[in-house]
Amino acid sequence: MTADITAAKAALAHLDLVDAETPVRAASRDFFWYSPVLKARLDHVTADFVVRPRTEAEVIEVLKACYQHDVPVTTRGAGTGNYGQAMPFEGGCVLHLNRMTEVREIAPGRVVVEPGCLLKDLDAACGETGQEIRMFSSTWATATIGGFIAGGSGGVGSVTWGSLRDLGNIIRLRVVTMEAEPRVLDFTGEELARVSHAYGTNGIITEIEMPLAPAYDWVDIFVASEDFGAAMALADDLANEDGLLIKLASVYEAPTAHAYFQRVRPHASESDHLVGLMVAPHSMDGFVTFLARRPGVRMIYRSDDHNWPRGPGPVFEYGWNHTTLRALKVDPSITYLQVRYGFPDHRALVEEIRDTFPGECIQHLEAIRAHGKVGFAGLTLVKFSTEERLDEIIRIHEEKGAMVFNPHRYTLEEGGRQTVDDVQLAFKREADPKGLLNPGKMIAWDDPDWAYERMYAYPRMQAAE
Amino acid sequence: MTADITAAKAALAHLDLVDAETPVRAASRDFFWYSPVLKARLDHVTADFVVRPRTEAEVIEVLKACYQHDVPVTTRGAGTGNYGQAMPFEGGCVLHLNRMTEVREIAPGRVVVEPGCLLKDLDAACGETGQEIRMFSSTWATATIGGFIAGGSGGVGSVTWGSLRDLGNIIRLRVVTMEAEPRVLDFTGEELARVSHAYGTNGIITEIEMPLAPAYDWVDIFVASEDFGAAMALADDLANEDGLLIKLASVYEAPTAHAYFQRVRPHASESDHLVGLMVAPHSMDGFVTFLARRPGVRMIYRSDDHNWPRGPGPVFEYGWNHTTLRALKVDPSITYLQVRYGFPDHRALVEEIRDTFPGECIQHLEAIRAHGKVGFAGLTLVKFSTEERLDEIIRIHEEKGAMVFNPHRYTLEEGGRQTVDDVQLAFKREADPKGLLNPGKMIAWDDPDWAYERMYAYPRMQAAE
């Protein structure tokens, strides 16, 4: 099976198609360079051409032509993913959805939208009805809703609503298959798991129905403490205050704030641990009461009442994956982990792991709900030395009982629970019989017997020049 | 100190004042007759006169005159409380707030309202902005917001938002004191605990600021199961589904539905345990998916799609204290308990207690959040035999580790944790120096050394005729 790029391009020439090297290379990359491991392996990856469909009908045209000519199709939103999700390992076509941005319907509690709509623009549209999306990535200003669903798992808002995979956090997905005659399918309920967080490996999402939450003028807050345990407990306890509505509770071990948060630096010492919060305005009285009960913490910033000469911008742009981004900009040797510290032992486990890697790992926690209980997602900052040491750090985390979603791997399985997702695999067999969608991301498709004892290397990966 | 009723009435004659026996007696009663214990002790209680102020200025007039003439003042909303909260043990004045009903301000996430506004009317006003109150009692159609705050603790909505006493569930209370020159005070933060759930013993609430939640066309649902454990687990697990928004999750042990819920009876057998739910419409797809995963449960009613010849009305009017009311109407020998089964052992404790009183206690559970975790409030139906047996049943509950808030007592302490609330007591000393506000409800005021080993009997209670 050899891709006939020329024939596919000719068949799609009437669409918005680009094949010049520079824009194609730009559209073939995401934030994979967060990881030195992925940076070394994927930097050379590039597609042959990029198509930007304006409608679902054009998506179908692209998939049909590429199917006919055996051309791989890697779908892309804004390319803010961190694991090479949107990178075309075998070249071929990048299907760029940034022209499909229509917000089609807004009703109480729900919105219907095309996948290329920016999270920011979606919230702006929903805001006209006093609503907003339940959760978003810290790349809200630049990321798309389709990319968030196909490549994300949760984020700002997960402290209240849990993760995207939880029942109710996606209502409906409309999906086009990669067949001789592409089918258009509407998925709800159990079917949603087929294509959610599947990196576009088994279908292309063309319409999304999401639940909405009420929109508020969230108050952005930073609280500082010289006691890491006090900072961690504050975030955890606040997330367990049923009457106080929050959207974010992040914990940054010292010296993160002083070393990496440039606009916060004048207000936080090297030994200050920081808590970043978004609190609903009508919960502020209660929050201030909550805070006053706790010794050893001090509010250094609230967006509705402060005297900082230069404001820090949205607090959520310090959290989730933005923390790593800010650290990387100051210290290029920084990389990160994605850890899960589950209720009820989450605090003790964080303390134990914190004691294990002094000077090498810096704790960054996000309070999140899972199965109704608050625990922590850890996006630990790591001073990178070698791949071997990074693997060792991960192994030690796992030995101590923390689950690691390895951000230094490009496959669905290795970045997840290292098990085959039978639902996604079964649907790929049906919806992408030639295996042309985002090749190299689903190990189970390539090598069902893979044992995960070492990093998977996609055998058909483009050769580096 | 002897009340000069005649002088007080004369001073207040220009207000809306009633002293005819029948209306005064009607305004002197609440739902105390839920309890055979309270029914025996309080049935004769009646005030000397009733005043219905139209404004805060009139409230101040009443308090000033009654203070001057040593007349007790017992404040009342709709009188839907169950513990004699609004009953004037020494006679005197009933201050009826049902004319102070103004909704003064509605903003995103908050409302300012007068205390006599019915919960139903408050929700109707807030609904114009797509909002509603976070929680309400099952007496929503007839109860007032002031009565709910002064005499209630939570209810429909507590499965998401916790209890009224939780930080953030009341924003501000404006309170008038009972002094020679009444003061008007605005309470927020820690100060709210002074007068919340204080039965009007230490100040009169004249304005309330509450947080709001988004309003939805909640879908009312009944699910039946022949397996009590499956019904209980369903309510608990659903309340822990972070992505599914619900407002109510009630569990009714068999034969409650068949025996006491007349409109449900044709659809539920004698051995059916019932779960009553309110689910947000945009969570229904997810809920149906959740339900399909569980064996042994069947949805017998959903308000948005059913073929019952006669609908059951709002599902919340089967829950909380309405369950007892419906049972009482069918079987006058029924009374109830108020039990707390705390996370994480709540299910096991319910099962253990259920096994202890076969045929005598029928479990009725409400899923509620406390400190961020879902547990159960039990409003157990009890077939009443004697006061001694009722006390014994309570003692056995407590011995097994369930906390009981005894609904067969009329004092704050005995209906609560049987400890003095120092904050409320201290404020009563300041705000009601003559002890005229709702006398007999705060043991700590009357008898600081009371040991709670037997039921408190207010020594100045009116004599029965």
C-alpha cells in the first residue's frame, strides 16, 4: 500500500490545500517539544500537504480521496497537544479543522459547535447566554474544542466537574469514518468512548455537543505559604467546601512562583509555595472566611482588588500545562510528568514523593474530582538529565503507588494506562479499515502483542533527514 | 418580669394586628404534630396576638414595644417547621413575616430578598434570569426563605451544595435585635452562624442574600429495584458522578412507594424499593448510560417522557420531610427520625441498622454532601409505639455510630448535637438581654448546666387547659 500523494492532491485541488514546505511543516507540529524525549524523535516529522475543510462535506471529500489513494490523514486543531498527537508520522495529509468554527446552537446547559472553534470563542458565544464550558485546557486562548476532546482529558473546571471521560461531560459527537464511502455517525452514551481522546485515529469529529455551566466573573487569586503542606491542604480543603464554587485550585511548590512566574516574582519569595485559585464572585465572602481560619497562608493577589502595578493575567494561564511552559521558558532543562494522586491518600503520597527527589522534581498539583472525590493531578516539573533517569523517576513514582500518564510517549496506550482500549480499537477496525488515520498512535492496531517494557517506536515513522 | 400584653397591643394597634382566638391559634402552630412526643406537649400552645409587619421599620416598632412591655416574641414564616420552632411557649406576640416578601435584587449568582418570600416565589423571580436557589426544603411551595434559614438545615440541592451551614450557602443576613433601641446589623462570614438555624431566638432576620445556581427544567425520575442495596448504591454512585448534575437522590425502602405514595402505587410493587431523582436535562443521556450499566434497577418514571395516566407531581414532594407527611396521611401511627450516615461507612451502617428494626423502621435516605463527600441523611419512618421505645431506637442508632438529630425535641440543642452553641448564646446575651425572643428553645440560655440525660421541659411553658 503506497500513498499516491500526487493523485490525492489533484483530487482535492479545489479545496483550501497548501503544500509549500514552510506552512506544511508548521501545521505538522504541536507542543511535543515539551518533552526532550519526543523532541529527539519527532522534530523532523512533516506532512506532504495540508487541507482546511470549511464544511463536513469537504471533510468527507478529503477522507474519500485520501482513502482512495492510500494517503494517511492526521487531524489537527490548534496543535497545542504535548505528545505529538497531531503530528503526521508517515507524512500524507494534515486535516486542519481551524475553519470549521461555527457555534450552531446554545440552549440552557448545552451547546452545539464545530470542532475548530477556539475554546475562547466558544466561551464568548456561550457568555451571551450567561454560560460557559465546564472545563478547558490552560491553552483556552488558542486551543480548539475538537482538539481538547480528541487529545485532552480535563483541566480548568475539573476540580468541580471531573474529567472529559466522565459521563455527562460530552453529550454528543458527530464522526466521519475513513472508508470508500465515509459514513457520518452521531455518538452518545457509551459510544462516546470510541472517539473521545483517540487522537483522531478512528474517525473525524465534525460536530460536538457539550454541557455548559453558568458563567461568572471568576475572581483570580494567589495565596502564598512558606509551608508546602499548608498550601496543599488549602487547595484540597477548599475543593471539599461544598458551598464555595471554584474553577481552579493549583499548588506550586517553591521556588516555582519566584523562579518561573515573572509577574508574581516581586510578590513571592524563593521559599513561598503558591496556590492559584479561581473563585466565583458570590463565593468570595465565604472564601475569605475560609482563609481566615487557616494559619500560615496569605492572599497576595485577588483580581477584583489588588495593587500590583502589573497584573499577572489569568491565573489559569499559570496552571495545568502552562506551568511547564513558563518554567521551560526560564530554564530549558525543565520537563515534566503527569501523575495521579488518588483520594484518600493523595496528600501523604505527594509528601512522600516530594521527599524522594529534592532539587530534581518540583511539585505542581491540580485539585481534581474523580469518582466524586477530590484528589490531585500532578504535573511535576522535572530537571531533565537523561532519558534513563526520567524513566527511573517514573518507575519510582509508580512503585510508591502514584499512577503516571507518561507525557514522553506519543502513543495512546503509553500516555494512558498502558492497556489496549478495546472500544477504540474495535471502532478503528470498522471506521478506518486501511489504518490511514493518524498512523503510529495506537499500538494495539500496529502490534497487538506489544508488551510495554520499552518505549514503542513506530516502525513506519518517517526517517529523519 | 410580667408581660403587659394589653399595653403592647395598644402600642401596636396601628399595625396589622390580630388577637381573635382562631387566627391567633392557627398562627401559633407549625408541623410539630409530626412527632407524637411534641404533639402531646405542645398542642395547647397559643400566642396572645399576631402582628404582620410590612417593613423592617415595623419589625423594629414591634420589637421595641414588646421589649418595653416584656412581651415574648416568637417569629414565624410559613410554620412548616417540625419541631415547634415557631410556637410561642409563653404566649405573647407571634411576629408573622409573610408580608415581607420583596425580591430586592438579582445578579449573577446571588439574590437579595425579604424573609417572608415563599421559596416558590423566590425561584419564580430568579427564574427570569435563568437562576434558582441552590437548595430548598420539600415544602418549597409553602415555606418561606426566612423560615428555611432560621429553622432548616438543607434539603433538595444538598446532594450538590451541602448544607445551609456550609460556607458560601448564605451570603448575608440583616438582623434586628430585641433591645430598648433595636439595632440593625448586617452579618457575613463567621457572623452568619450567630443567627442561622437559631429559630429566631437571638434576632429577627429582615433581609437575606443567598447564592444562586443555574435553573434547569429538572427531569423528575423514579427508579425501582427489588434489591435495597442496589437502590441505595444507585443514589450514592450517581451523586458521585462528577459529570452528571442532579438536585435530588432519595431512597425509599419497600413498601414505602406501594404503601404511602398513592400515585406511584400502580407502578411499584410491595417489594419495590424506590429511588427518586432530579436530573438536569443535559445530563439525561449520561444518566441513561449510567443506569444501563447497573443490573436490577428499572426506570419507572421520567417526567419528560412517560405514559402514566396521572403524573406523580414533583418528585421532591416525595422526599425529605414530605415522605413522612405522605406516610402519616396513610398510617397515623408513623413518625420519623433524623439520622446522619457519614462517609465512608454510610452504606454499611444503613444496612446494619436496617437489619436491626425489621417491620418497625423503614429506611428513607437522602444523598447529601458533607465536607465534599457524599453520605446519607436518613429520615427514617418509624412505627410509633411508646416514647420509651422511640428513645431506645434512637439510642441503638447512636450506639451503632449513626448521629441522630432528634426531631422529637423542641430545643435547638436537643435537635442538634446536644451541645451548647456558644456563638448563638453569646449573641443572644447581646441582642436579646431580656430573653424575650422565642423563649424555651435555647436550653443554654435557660439552664447552662443542663445535662441532656432526659428531655428538656421548659419551666415557663404555658399550662395546658
